Amino acid sequence: MNTIIFGDGNLGRAIAAALRETGTEPRILGRPATNGRHVPDALGSVDMVFDASRGDAVLTNVESALAAGCRRFVIGTTGWDADRPAVDGVLREAGASAVVAANLSVGAALFLRIVERAAALYGAVDGFEPYIVEWHRRNKRDRPSGTARELARLIVAGEGTADDAARAGTADDAARAGTADGATRAGELEIAVVRAGSSPGMHLVGFDAPGETIELRLTARDRSAYAAGALAAAAWLSAASRSAGCHPFDAVIDEMTQRTLAATA
Ligand SMILES: NC(=O)c1ccc[n+]([C@@H]2O[C@H](COP(=O)([O-])OP(=O)(O)OC[C@H]3O[C@@H](n4cnc5c(N)ncnc54)[C@H](OP(=O)(O)O)[C@@H]3O)[C@@H](O)[C@H]2O)c1
């Protein structure tokens, strides 16, 4: 099997290490030397592509791999939302499928589901105020993280308060989180962002009432969880014929949990 990883950084190397443990030796390619585009003929006949490069490279990487015959993609790269319709279009045109995930960790996917359920429960009773704290390495570019934004969206939706619009706004305004002066405004969802050291990712969701606090915490110790999720997505693509276009990581998680729950029922 000819497996290519686009992106020779932290994530690409973690995926390569996980693949080697399963006996697959991938080719790992960094930024192409010419025109920012990988030459399809030089890729050979490609069975599976993992993209762990840069947002502005995803569309051309997918086009090159399609021209090299690849029909299965796992795209973990972030920051290419504007190109999403174009990527979906070229995949569909070629009859190819991709799993696309801003967070490939299975634990994170389950954490989002747990938080969604918790927000509905705490939102159904009076007196609990939610908050989010996230901590990543010093040089992470986005603030708050994509996962923190998704957590905020789920909490706001789950609570179903009349202040939805104001609180959803705080997820987008949260670039100033952790630096704004003064008290949190009534109805706002507090998101505190820490950018220090080398943490690969910590997200904490709390629900605080006058006499008690509940905290749910997801801690990534290294990038192996993202790599394991990337391999699970590849296995999902290989296990059956999937429809053409982009699929969310949730589809992989759905199948994984349903299979396990059915086996233990
Ligand atoms: N989905 C997830 O769970 C998850 C987890 C971690 C990270 N990520 C995302 O995955 C991406 C990579 O993360 P990272 O931490 O590995 O970043 P990184 O350490 O900066 O590595 C990215 C590498 O890709 C190279 N590159 C640029 N253009 C390329 C191209 N056309 N083809 C192949 N490689 C190319 C870069 O080279 P240059 O330095 O020359 O540009 C760089 O060496 C980011 O978008 C990040 O946000 C996603």
C-alpha cells in the first residue's frame, strides 16, 4: 500500500510513527520545492493520503494526489475553511472520499459529546454557570483553539438560554479572553486561554454553582492521540465504500461506538 503523508511537522511525524507500528512505511513529504505543488507523476500510484501540512496547501495537495490516483484522504490540517467547497468539489468529481477533522483525537470527540450532554443537564436547572479554560503550547497560532470554540458552541446550544446570541458571541470575541479587564458580563461564557510552555492541549469545562463545582477535563499528553484517530479514520475509509466528498470525524466515531455498544449489548 502506497501511503503518503503531506506535512513533515509534528503531526505528520506522529502519524508516520503510528503507521510504522502497524507495519506500513509511509512516504512523508514536506513543502514541495517547485510552485508549491507536488508533481503527481512523482507521487506514484497512491492508495491513501494523510494531510498534515498547512491550510493554504490542502487544495493543491488534494488535487495532486487525485491526479496520482488516490481516492482516500484523511485531512487533519486546519485553516482551510475557505477552500472547503473547492476541496469537496474536486473529491466528488473524482469519486473520492475524505475524513476531515480539526481534532482527530477519539478522546476529544467523546469529550465533545459528554460536554454537550452535561450542558443540557446543567442548563435544565438553575444556578450553574459554565466556563472554559484551555492551555496550549506558547506558539500555537489560534486563540481560542478550534476545540474550545466548538465546546463554547455546544454549551450555548445545550443550555438553550435566552442569551444565546450574546453567549455565542463570546466564543468569537474570545481572542481577548484571559486579557480583558474586569468582571465577566452577565450572560457571557467565560473562556480563559493560556499559551505557555509546550502543552499539546488541555481543555477544561466547568459548571459552577454557589456551593459546588463540576469540572470535566481533557488532557492530551502528546500527539499520539491525533495519530491514532488519523489511523482510525483511514480504517473507516478502507472498511467500506464511502460516498464521495468530505465526511466528518463524527462518522468514524459513530461507527466505532455503535459497533462496540452493539457487541456489549
Ligand atoms: N486534526 C488534528 O487533530 C490536528 C492536530 C494537530 C495539528 N493539526 C493541524 O495540522 C497541521 C500541521 O500541524 P503541525 O503541528 O504538524 O504543523 P507544523 O509542525 O508546522 O508542520 C507542517 C509542515 O507542513 C509543511 N508543508 C507546507 N506546505 C506543504 C505542502 N504543500 N505539502 C507538504 N507539506 C507542507 C510545512 O513546511 P513549511 O514550514 O515550509 O511551511 C511544515 O513542515 C496544522 O494545520 C495544525 O493546525 C491538526
